[in-house]
Amino acid sequence: MTDCVFCKIVRGEIPAEKVYEDDNFLAFLDITPINPGHVLLIPKEHYENLYNIPDETMQKAGPIIKKLALMVKKGTDAEGVNLGMNNEKAAGQLVPHAHFHIMPRFFNDGHELWHGLPYPSEELMRQIAEKIKNNI
Ligand code: AMP
Ligand code: ZN
């Protein structure tokens, strides 16, 4: 896609600090990392988000994400690694080219996880599970 910043990185039109590349995927350092070594993995093809990525591409992504998590952990001496993917604006997606975040974490690094809240009732929890199951 012409105007997409990540497509431009794939085409070599803007620079990126690449850490992994194969025929289908590219991984590079995020320019505003939550910690140094925060990596983004993208499919080279332009898909807007998770929903559009073909199953075949997702099957290839799994082992690469695992490999990158270990590369990031070892390369930064991280004490943990978060995986993330923001899909759609409501979920914080800023760049509309699907990407996986691989983020090194350290004790007391100043970042929190989101805060969970218990369901108000078991009935509501059961109903929501039913609604989700109905969309398989
Ligand atoms: P998201 O909110 O999941 O869409 O995250 C987009 C991420 O892309 C942010 O963490 C940005 O720092 C990162 N980003 C945007 N432009 C670039 C770029 N040119 N090179 C590397 N990372 C980028
Ligand atoms: Zn793109």
C-alpha cells in the first residue's frame, strides 16, 4: 500500500533497524520502545489487522514470534517478554498494517499490565461465554 509506513519499510523507502527477515515477514525495532529491544513483526503483505491475515500466514507467524521472543529475551537480558497486538483504533492500533509487538520486560520497569475486574455475576460471565462460543 503506497502510503503505509510499514509497507515503506518493506520496500526500503524508509529506514528500519531490522532484526529478522524471511520471504513473508520482517521484524525491526520499534522507534518508540516500551523498553530498548521492543520489536515489531509484520507480514510483508499489507493486511490491516489480525482479522485480515490469511490462516496460512498466521501458521507461519507462530514459530517466528516464539523465536523473536527468545532472541529479544537473550539479546536484552530481559526478565520477561510481553506479546501484544492492537487491532482497530479502540484497541490502540495506530499503524493500520498488522503487527505483533514483542516487548522485553524487567521487574520495576515502570510499565503495568491492564487491570482486570471480576464479573458482577456468574450468570453474566456464562452469558458472555455463550455469545462468544456462538461466533465460532
Ligand atoms: P500500534 O499502536 O500497535 O499501531 O503501534 C504502532 C507502533 O509502531 C508504535 O509502537 C510506534 O512506535 C511504531 N512505529 C511507528 N512508525 C515506526 C517506524 N517508522 N519504525 C519503527 N516503528 C514505528
Ligand atoms: Zn502496509
